[in-house]
Amino acid sequence: MTLALRVPEELSARVPAEQRGPGLERDAVRLLVSRGTEVSHHAFRELPGLLRAGDLLVVNTSVTLAAAVDGRIGHARVVVHFSTRGDDGRWAVELRDPDGRGTTRARAGGPAGVEVRLPEGARLVLEEPLSARGERLWWARVSGPDVPGLLRRHGRPIRYSYTARDQPLSAYQTVFALPSPEGAGSAEMPSAARPFTARLVTELVSRGVQFAPVTLHTGVASAEAHEPPYPERFVVPEASARLVNAVRAGDGRVVAVGTTAVRALESAAGVDGVVRAAAGWTDLVVTPERGVRVVDGLLTGLHEPEASHLLMLEAVAGRAAVDRGYEEALRGRYLWHEFGDVHLVLPPDDAHPERC
């Protein structure tokens, strides 16, 4: 099973595509295409020719936050990763230790009552673990400046050790990102959409491919343990729900751009396969056992073999297709992670799934 394979360190994308050479843009990444167990290799710029008029791309409009802020516990330096704002005003946070190289390493969570000093005199106090599954993320109460403002003034994007250097926040925004009035957003970039450019979107639209926006604010992923996702805020607007249902009633394919778009869309789908406008929190984890109700295809980055995202990919494509795709990605030396190459999973050309 591909999930047991190890991704070589040299296949981690260390910088964004546009920084790898003169004249390059975000879309200068490779695109692996799986149709069942048939695999082909493309440039991402070829995407318009791989989709059909009437297909629908479902995109996540969540903006990426500068979610990492330096703090202190006593005399010790820590880095706070702000993950998710709760309905009661508290924030789910992860405390990390700086590693001296501009990134961080895991830190034991808690205990309750620990106080972290933040810039501008802000104080953060840990109150309780977010989940009984572990103590990596804690609910914390912040006093002092409002957190969105604090992040704008003192935050930076969350960076992991496989990247070469700090990047500006703009490098972590997708072309679909729309700031929300209340300052909500994603702790980590909805990275599957990163290779899209305005020019490519225009070409797709001119060829009859449609777009449906949804929103899902991603929390802080576990860089070490690959835990399943925690509950996250999402919105599926009425117009997008109607568009998805119309495409499914015709001959088009619903292709989610990223696992976040799958999670939002499937959270709004009934057992009858009809998508209805929805908003709130979702704790849905899409697995092969649960399956998908409305998504026909998926455009996604390449994730570590242990990541729970691969269970979702298997739910969309099937285990054999996932195995074959990842074997080819490793053999072809595709690049992994948020600045890396992407994988388009489509139904086999002769597949005509029964729809509700």
C-alpha cells in the first residue's frame, strides 16, 4: 500500500514555484492526472484542456492568516499558532518551541492555567484541551488587543521545517481568497488552489468551466502526528448549492479544489445527494467507509503518506487509484507540500456513476 511508503526529503517543495526561476508564475507546477488507475503527466497550465464545458470547480475562499506569533512563558520563548476562534470568543491554539532555524518543533501541551505573554501587553491563558484525543491544541482566552488585529500587526504565516525561508503572507494567499469582515480565516493555506492564476481562471471560464465558492477555515494541522482534522467553520452559500445540484443533474462533473472544499461540500450534502445551503461547524471526516455524495473529482496537493487527507482521496478515487497515483508521483519525483505539485483525480472516462 502506498500509504506505507516514505517520501524522500528532497521531494519537499522548499520555495514557491514562482521563486524557482526567472519568468515563472504560480502555475509553473506539475499536474499528475489519475483516471481510475490510468495516470498521465501534465503541466498545471494544461488544466483547461483536461476539463470539459459544464464541469464545476468548487473553490475555498478562506483567506490565510498570519497565524504564528512569538510569545514568552516566563523567560522561555514560545511560538503560538492560532488555529480557530470559538463561538465563546476563545481561541484554539498550539504552543510550539522555536528551533533556532526560523521554524518550530513540537512542545508538550498545557497544563491549564499556563500564561503566555504576547506583543502589545496581550495575555493568553490556556484553559482546557480542545479534544480528549490529545493535548496538542488547547482552548485559550486572550486578553488585550483583538486577536485578528494582533495577527495583522505581529503575526507571520505558519512555516514548517521543510521550507527554505520565511515567505510574505501574500505567498500563502490563493487567487480565490476573500477577507471576511470579522477577520476570520485559515491558520494554514488551502493550498490546492495556490497554482491558479487570474489568467488561468479566465481561460477556464472561457471554455465553459464554472466555479462555485465555498468557505472552510482550516485549523492548525499536526506536523508530527497526522491527526484527523478538528471541527472547522464552513459556509456553503445558497447560490453554490444550487449550482452544484444543477451540474449534477446534467452531464458536468463536480471537482473539488482541495480537501477543504470536499469537507465543506460534503457537510452540506444530504443522504439524498442534494446540497443545501449550510453554515456552522463541521466535524466530518471523509473516509472510504463514509464515501462521498456529491464530489466526482478532486484537485489536491501531494500529502505525506500518513496524512488523514489520503483517506478522503481514497473515498473519492478508490484505493487502487491512490496507490497507483502515489507510486507515479514518487517515480516521477513530484514535489510535495503546499508549494509543490498537484494531483487531479477524475472518474474513469467510461464511468457514469448513478446519481440521486
